[in-house]
Amino acid sequence: MSNYSGFREGRAIFFPLLVFSLCLLLSPGVLGALNYPDMVYETPEEIGPGTTWQQATHASPSWNINIIRVDLDNRNIQLRPDHREREEHFFRPSFLAMEANAIAATNGTFFGIWPPGSDHPAEDYYGQSTEYCKIDGELLAPNRRGERPVWGIKHDNTMLQTLIGTDWDADPDDPQWTDILHALGGRPTLLEDGVKTGQPRWSSDEGREPRTMMGWSDADNVVYLVTVDGRDAGGSVGMTWEEQANLLLDLGCDHGINFDGGGSTTAWVDGQVVNVPSDGNERGGVTAMLVIPAYIIDHTDGECTITGNWEVSTDAGYFNTSSLTIDGGENDGSITWRPDLEMTGQYKIYAWYTADTNRPSSVEYTVNDFEGSHSVTVDQQTGGGEWELLGNFVFEAGDNGYVQLVNTAGAGEVLSADAVKFVWTGSGYAEHIINNRDTANTSMTGSWQVGDYPTPWEEDYHFAFAGDGSYTFSFFMDMPESGIYEVYSWWVQGTNRATNARYRIHSSEGIEEIHVNQRQNGSNWNLLGSWFYEEDSEGRVTIDNSGDGVVMADAVKFSLIEPAEEASFSDYWELYY
């Protein structure tokens, strides 16, 4: 787990050691449980803005449960599904979560797992979500298999649950559904208005299985993402649908939907799978439910300041309910999006606009962050109708930073403005990941083989059997700027892995040798240490086969945590210690 806060001291930004902020949830899930009074709830851990994670156990029946609680009244957090139909393979929830800079996730809903030729009724849906899925207002998957319950959420975090019909390929016929941004279907309904309903396909003799579910209440904007291990994975027997509904009632929920379970059930928190998947490893799918530390400001929000004669537009591709436009030429106007950020650190900044042929081809967004003012040029004749990345920037906590767009469009041009998104990516600066398949930044000597046992970084990894150390695999890059970098390694653990895999870290301080146990903490970014690098020097990590077992070479990450634009190694101790 990682602390998600930082503080400023002098010109550099310093970050504290791993500290967990612990809080006790005074909810029915902790006190006064009606259905399962013998449930033992561990103390929740705060893992992000408005987000906690806790585990719970029950002796008889034997249950191991993971509970992710998200308070959507906190503007610094976003809850949404992710969707990726099968390409060469299915997508693990951990991959979708890390790609979106999420802090927590569960697997999503049902999908076609039966390939063509398997003579299964759902083989036509192989690699596709069989349930309704909507993200940022775009319908990505229709309802493909019978009547289904669907969860939906609006920009103001109003949530809705409804039933949709068979093969529904449009928005539900519900007037409240008009402005739904994100949605995901499942089956069956577990709760509706505080009542166990079981629609559709609730069976009184439904057996116990691993389960993934979502529940929420009408009294607040709190959502629970819950997984229950089953099939005796980790000693847990799983739940029936009715037992799931009882658990959500104990947590104080009024509404609840069951998602895909069985071997798909996965709970991922802060870089790690925290449940015990019944397959023995994380199963890939096509959807996931993500908790993302993101602050989104639409032009309709109070954090957006507007000057000039902007007009409301419903041109195709707007975010939320509309966008804004302003004519070029002599018309003065500006829009400023100013968030009140909870965390200091690096943010990816995105802008949303509507594209058209009359848009300016060179639009300048000004990003004002911790380091000053930056100009980012965007062509509004292309893209649009989605989040366009402006870049990575460092912001302090609070409302000092902002993004601004000033009307510099020429006569006959129409400038578009809509929304801006700030996504926290960590208490650091730029990250640089080198994968084993990056031939420009890797080299090897000796006989390294390729494997894809779950779960590597991206599609596969290289490995070598124990030997004399003459087989080497190196990851390297030219460092973009001077500073202190944290260096991480990713491997896939196994019982035959080396307990003393040898790494050589090349930095501006020299070469340091360390040993790691690759039988533990696999499929995770593991910190090797922090080193100083001068700009344009080579950063290199070399792994060899001198260990006592199979050695993995999968991926390496260099993460800048303390920049020093003018520093050299001789200044290192004076500047930072």
C-alpha cells in the first residue's frame, strides 16, 4: 500500500514514508449487523480520497470478504467501469486499473468466454461484454442476454438502478436516465429500495460461489464494492445470492447488483490483488469497476469560472449535458477550471471539447501548476468527444493550480470548451516503464526464454534457469532530467523462482548490487531503492541468472521523485540531505 499525500518544503516536494490513515466506519457493516452478527470486520484502511478498504471474515459459513467503500461526496474520487473487448487476450482487472491510474478495482460483469466452435449458446459473444456498459456517455456494450439490472451514475454522482430488456442496444427507456455518464449491468438484482428482490434469475437453491457485487444507499453517496472468495479458495466457501443481499443490507445498502463471480472474482487494491481467486490466479475479462483519484470539472460546475459571451452548445460529442462555444475575432472570453485538490503529486491533465472543421487548429491551454505556467497546444479540428491528454504536471494540494483557456480564435473560427479532468498518478513526477519486449531499451546475453504465466506486465516475460551468472538481461534508458529516482521491478512469482535474484543498479552514484526474493510479492511493482541520476546519463538495471532458482526479467520502472534541474552528483548531499 502507499500513502497518497505529500507536502512541500522549499522548492522540492518531499513525501512521507508509508503511513496508513485508519478510520472506523460507524455503519451497520461494523456495528449492529442484523443478518450476520458474528461477522468480524477488520479496521478500514484509507487508501485514497474518500476511499477505504477493509477485510471481513465469518467462521460458519467460512467467508473471506473484501470491502472497498467509496464516498462519492469527495470531489477527488471517481467511480466508473472500464471496458475492453478481447483482442489477443482478455484483460485482467489489475491491468485495466493500473492503466487508468486507479487505486482500487474489482472485476466487472459477465462476458462471452466460450470461443466459436464450442457449441455454447453464447459463443456469438466471445470476448464481448454480455451486459450493458456505458462510459463517459458512450454506449460501449448493449445488453445482449435477457432482462438485466443496470447501475448508472451521473456527473453529480446521482445514482440510478433500473431494469432493461432483452437485447437492449440503446439507453433504458427511463426519463431519469437522460444524463447518465457511466453504467454497468449485471444479474441478478440483489436489493432494490432496501428489499431483497432477486430479479431476474433469483433461485432459492442457488449454490455458494465466489461473488462480486456492488451496493449503495439512498441516504448518501457511498458505494460498496464487495468480493467474497469461494470454492474453498483461502478457506472461503462463497455466498448464495440471498446471502449477498443480506451482507449488503448489513452494510447499510438500499440497492445492489451482482456482477460476474466464480473464477472472475477479483479485488485489487493499491497495486495488489487482495483476495484469493478461485482459479489460483487473476482471470482476465472485458470489464472492471474502477476507483480513480480524479477531479473532474465540467463547465457547469462551481469550480469553473467563465468570462465573455460563451454560448451553450449541444453539438455532438459534449461531456455531461452540453459544451460551450465562442466566436473568434474580437470576442474576449476565457474559462478557468480550478480544482480543490486533496493530494500533492503528479497529475495527468485531460481536456474535453467538441471537434469541428470551424475550430481553431492551434488552441493554447494554460496549465498553472507547482512549477509555474505551461502552454499546451491542441488542434480542435481533430479528436474531441473524449478526454484528450494535455500532459503530466505537478500540483500542490489545495486550489492554487488551474487550467485556463483564453479565446484567441480568429475571425470565422469557433472555439470549444467543456470539461477538464485531473487524475492523480502518484506522489512523484514522471514515470518511465521499460518492458521486456522493448528492444530499443533492453539487451540480453545467454539463453533467456519467454513465458506468459499469469500475471506479467503486459503480455509476457523473459526467464532464465539458475546458472553461473553469465546470462544477463538489462533494462536501460537515458535519464530525461537530473534528480532522485525510485527504481522498481515487476516479476511473476512462483515456487521455483530464485530467492536471491541478483540485480545490479547503475546510477550516477556508481553500481549497487541487491538481491530480491522472486517467490514473493509477484505481479506488483517492487521498490528496489532510490538513486541519483544526472540528466542524459544512462540508467540501467541488469538481472543475471546467478540465483538459486528461475530468474524473471519482466519490466523495470524509473520514477522521478525529487527533480534537481541544475544538480550534479557533487551537489547531491547538500541539496537533499
